[in-house]
Amino acid sequence: MHPTLPSSSGPASASGPVPASGLILGIESSCDETAAAVVRRGAEVLSNVVASQVRTHAPYGGVVPELASREHLQNIVPVVRTALEQAGCSLEDLDAIAVTEGPGLAGALLVGVMYAKGLAFALNKPLIAVNHLEGHIHAVLLEAKKQQQTLAQPTLALVVSGGHTHLYLAEETQATWRYKNIGRTVDDAAGEAFDKVAKLLGLGYPGGPWIDWLAQHGDPRAVPFGPITVKQKPYRAPQQQSPRFLFSFSGLKTAALRYVQTHAMAQTIAARHQTLAEIADAKPADALALCNTETLNLIASFQRAVVEDLARKTFAAAETFHSASIVVSGGVAANRELRQHLLAEGRRRSLPVIFPSLELSTDNAAMIAAAAWPKFVAGDVATAALTAEPSLSLG
Amino acid sequence: MSEAIPMDDKVRVFTTHSAEETIEAGRELAKFLDPPKVVLLRGDLGAGKTTLVKGIAAALGAAEPDEVTSPTFTLIHEYAGRSVEHAKLGETILLYHLDLYRIENQRQLDTLGMEELMTPQSVLLIEWGEKFPSVVERSDGEIVIETLHGDERRIALALHPPKTSG
């Protein structure tokens, strides 16, 4: 059986296995979500399932973090089955199985890796290992393909979530993607800063949506946070001093804490926390009446400082590395102010800026299946020795 | 940074006035963290827990300070370094920085695989470990960071006397 090479929607290669259906099953279990998806030729999402959506009996409202590997173990079979069902295909129809090998939590990653290995072995199909961070970049490429946009290269990728804040220069040469890490946080990830400031103010978890919603009711210039500068460390050898765009959100978090302390806000925060705890499935809108102007201004100013910092360094990196487009991914990509700010600045500079849809910006398996496609075409398959790589880096 | 007179031979106290000094205190503290060790790392939001780990990791040659980031979301960060102690000079040390803030119950903790990290070469620094009696029980001591005023921090390392076997 020698079908033709992938259609025009996918990259072609003279080498590597010849795809039959173009279908790749992606599996992701690096942290909180157990996820599976079927994607055709790295472009067409046939299904994209995360466990938190499948489960009907969540112990309490919202997403329950699946921190423990046992949760992944319970979820992986139903999640994969649902992904195949929704895609209308069987295991035999697949061309390959793709799985996140890292970075992430060892026990959680192992569940996905072992399951994918077993599946690939039983089906005698290729196994493809994908870096979670590479997956986030491909989430946006997937979105661009969906909107039939061609992405000018090289592209600068801002991956920004609860666990990551990274800048990568990404480029496709001969159907292979190459990445160079040019920026990262030196302490907290941006999403973590949102979570911690939300907690500090007695708001819900995860903090991003709360801060984002409440920020629109405050004055973003009321508290003069920022700009955030990170000193290049003198212990770095000169060749390592080459442009690095370093983020730091720990200081901003502490500044917010100090503001709360010096403005004697503890009592109103405790009251707010108490009131919200008594509301079943509390939403950010429920908190509005519980926040005075001072609190709303603090929230708006904090978010403005984070967004301005991400934007400033991202565009500086784009300029330094002459990138032709910017892609933004990870949970914080859902932040409305970040979207507006980056899109507006991109228009001003005639630099296309692309965000994924919400379901593609948070952890998902469609991005893993999409990132696996060029590897599959290039014959870049994993061996049976594949294992979880908790500290895996990219570029 | 100033090191106060130890209250006894098991407690060491540092007072620092900046993030840089807290990193320096971490470098000093690393000398007392010979593996295997499980140490609780306590301090309020913004106290400088990650900053202190930067110094400890740097002293062990495990990571540059700006490579050590918060494990709040990612839960476990691993750094491989070498002992700087004379007796064990050059021996591998695996430094684990954990944050149990997001771990809600013992069942989640059980499947986190912490036991597997506790090897003879390991030093575990655990934030929010005090939430779990099982972790407190396993610990060899604690590092407590207190915010005094402004940027001033009091950092105290207290190690329990070695447990007698049997």
C-alpha cells in the first residue's frame, strides 16, 4: 500500500514513512489535564478531548486539577476512547501515536508515555515523542491553518501559562521545525503571578480569569507598577550575554502584597474571601460588588504591568531577531488585555500576531498531534526506550 | 547579610536585606544540607523561598540562580549538582524543589511519587510541606523565612538531631 504523499495542506517529504490516513492520535498528560485528540495531517482537528470536560461528577465547580498520576491513569482510557469516537475513527485508522514526553511531572507524564508506547506496540504503528512547549507553539500554527493564514517566518512564540513564560524563535526548514529559546522567566511564570495576586486579594483559582474580568473596572494607571527590569547577571560569560529576554514576576507579586499591607486591606480581603466561599460556583462577576475602587485599581494596575512587560519584551525580541510574525500560546493567552495590547501593537508595527482559540491555548492533545505531524513525515519516530523527561527543555 | 550566633549547634540564623543577600544566605545554608535530607521550606508569599533555593542550587553547582524558577504550578523541579563538602567533594547531589501548595489531600500526595525522590543522594526542599503530617514526619528539619520589614528577612535553618535507629 503506497498512497500518495500528504495533500497540499501538509508538508511533503521524500523520506520517512508514507502516510496512509494522515491521522495522528495525540496524548497529553504532563500536568493537570489528561487529554487526547485526533488531528489529520497536523491541520484538521477531528477531536480534542480533555478529561475535565468528560467527567460529569466533578466534586466541586470548575476544573479539578489532576495533579496525581492516579487521576491520569483513571482518565486515559475513557479520554482516548472519546477522542476516537468523536473523530469517527478506530485505532487501526491511525498513522501514528504521539505523546508528550516532557517537560512536566514525572508520574503524570509516565502515564501518557507508557500508554502511548503500549498502544503503538500493540498496533505496530509509529510512536512520536513531542515536547509540551513545542506543542503549545503548534497550537497556534493549527489555529493559523484553520483560518487559512500563512505564517510569515521566522515566527516569535510567546508561551505563557501558569508553569511557563518562554520566548522561542521558531522556523520551519524542509518540513522540520527548529526552535531557539531566546527568553524566559527567572522566577515566577506570568500565570502564577495572576494566581498568587488573585489569592492575595481573596479571589478564586485559577486567578487569571478573575483578574482579567475585574481589571476592566479599575484604573490601570492608579498604582505605578513597573516597568520590570531584570539585570543581566555578571557571572554569565560574554558569549552567553547574547540577547536574552528575561522576565520576572516575583517582584511585582511582592509589590502587590506590600500595597495590600500598607493600605490596610486585610479586613476587606478576608470578608471578600468569606463571601465568595459561600457562593456555590462563584464567578468573577460575583466579586465586583465586593471590591472597592482601591482594590479594582490595584487589580487593573497589576494586570497592566504584566501585560505591558510581556508585550514590551516580546516586541523587543521580535525586533532583535527580525521575526516576521508573533504567535502567543498557553493559558495566559486567554487574557483579554494581553490580546488587545499585542494585537494593537502588532497592527502598529505591521507584524501579524496570532492567538489560538481558548481550547487550544490551554493544555490539550490536539497541539501534540499537530506538532507530531512534521516529525512523522520526516520519519522522526521514537524508539521503545522512550520515557518521561520531566526537565525537558526546548531550543 | 549577617549571620547571628547560632542559638544552638542545630539552628542557624541569617538576616538579609535584599534578594542578592538571600541568595548568598542560600549559598551558606547549602553547606548544611548534605544528602539525604528532607527539609520544609516555610515562608509567606513573597518571603523569598524561590530566591533562597537559587542560592542553594548555585552553591551545589546545580543551576545558575536565574535558572531556578518557582515550582508552584509545575510541583517538582530537579537540579543535579555536586557536593561542596570536603568529605563528599564532587559526589552527585540531586536537589529537588517541591511546592505542595496545589496538592489538596493525602491521596494526591501519595501518587506524586515523592518517596521515589528520597534517595541517598537527594536533598528535598519542600514548600507547603507543613500541610501534611506525613511530610512533616519525614522531614529532617525546616528553613523558615520571616519578613521583618521592607526587604529585611530572617532566615533560620533548624535540623532535627539525627534519628537513632531501632
